[in-house]
Amino acid sequence: MHLFPGAGCLGTGTVNGSVVRMMLVSLPFLAVTLWFANQPHFRVNDRVFRRVIAWVILLGGATIFLNAP
């Protein structure tokens, strides 16, 4: 499903080679992180899990915002 938009971004120059390399390097780390992050979901209260995930998303967004040029 994402193949065509991805090809379009590559074709128009929106995503260049350095971005693709960064994505390929970070992909294994992202996959492992997502797998480990999903494991507590089965053992923790759903309300606590949602609160923790909300904080992680908030902090991630803040770091992107603060690191923006």
C-alpha cells in the first residue's frame, strides 16, 4: 500500500538517498523497540499503559520540535 507513495517521493526528490539510508539504518532499532514496547501491554493495567504511551509520544514530539532547525 505504501509502495506507490514511496516511489512517488523518491521520483520527485522529496526523499533522497541520505534519508533512505537513515531509514534503513533505523528500521531494525525501530522494530526491536516496538516489539519490546508492546510486551508490557499484556501485563500492565490498560489505563497505566495508555498513560505511559501518551507520555512517550509527547516526549518524542517535544524532542522533534526542539531539534528542528
